[in-house]
Amino acid sequence: MSDPHPPAGSGIGTLDRAVEVLGAVEAGAHRFTAIVRATGLPRATVHRLVRALEHHGFLAHLPELGYRLGPRLLRLANEAMRELPLPVVAHPVLERLVRATGESAQLFTRLGDARVCIDAVESMHELRTIVPVGAALPLSAGSAAKVLLVSAPDRDRHVRRASDPERFARDVELARARGWAASSGERQAGVASVSAPILGPYDLVLAAVSLSGPATRFGKTAARRYASAVVGAARQIEEALGR
């Protein structure tokens, strides 16, 4: 994780203080009083900065979770990632993941209200899942959707679209807590998957690594076993990106 506090002021005081607030939220200060305590700034100053950052989309306030980094930062991070060869960096990792597990692997990023497959490596099994590169899938079903939504300010809108919103909401919260998600038969009958997030600056979720296959090969025991490999693959991609 990057240092939430800049090493020296830029000479533009308001900007420096705004960055301090963002850094405090990044470091885990999600309530107003925690942000004040973390930054050491006057309450009135923090109040003005928080409101301004929220207005511009750099912060978002979620009723149950407090302040989180906002959707505009996610969009900026996604734009920055366009300048990086994410599929090129990730492809060797996906290949190793497939060799280690025998199942198909995909790389998803969020684009608007969909998750888009930007790279995939297929299993050698005759019975396997195939997700074409460029496929746009919903954010209301599947393990990759769950990890892409863990810190999304608009996640409730997508949760409401799920076939079982209450269960899907619990799964998103579980994904946030343990760092990976699983699904079986949510988007397509007979297909199961395990996914983990790829984190970028400010711990924003930039993409998701997903391992998928027939549900008959993805029992609960297998899902937990695969989770370790998928999380490891996500960390390898982060390291390759220089995070």
C-alpha cells in the first residue's frame, strides 16, 4: 500500500489537505471523527474537504460502511490502467493458474454496468468453460461480479438486480471480508467459479482474476482449495504491475 501521507507539501495547501483526507480514508479512517483524528486537521476543514471530495466523486459515503474512495478515482484508475498492458502482464499468470488447477481462467474489468473479459486461458479438459475475450457479463451474478463490487459505491443498484438480492449482498460482504468470492449456477446453470480482486492505487479494485469450470468439479472443498491459487495469482499480477 502506498504511503497515505505525501512526503512534502506541494505548496498548494488545499490540495495537500485534500490528499491527506484521501490518504486517511485509504488507510482505513472511514468515519468522520476517524478522518479528523488521522489527519490532525480542524473538524471544520475536514468537513469542507469531505463534502467537496464527495461532490466531485473522489469520496463516497455508504450508510453502513462510512466513507470510501469514490467512483471517480476508480474511473481514473481504469484510465491509467489502459496505459498499462494488463492482459500482457496477466497472461503468463493465468497460464500458470490453469496448469496448476486444470480449470479455465479469465481476467475481468468493469466497464460501466458490465464486467468485461479482457483475457482468458482455456482448460485442456474436454468439458470446460469458455468465456470469449470481449464478452460483457452482468454485475449481478457470478464470483467476479462480487469482487468487482466490494467497494463500489453503486453496488446496491447491482445487488438489487440479482436473482436473490439478499444472498448476493451477503456474498459481496463475505468477498470483502475474506478477499475472494465463489459462485455456482448463478449466471449459467452447471457453471461454477472462484474469483479474487486485483488491487491498484488506493486499494481500488482494478480487475478480477476468475477460475471457472463445471460445477461438478467445483464443490465447496474444491472452491476453497482453488481460492488460495486464485488469490495468489491476483497478488502476482499486482506485483508485476509494480504495486
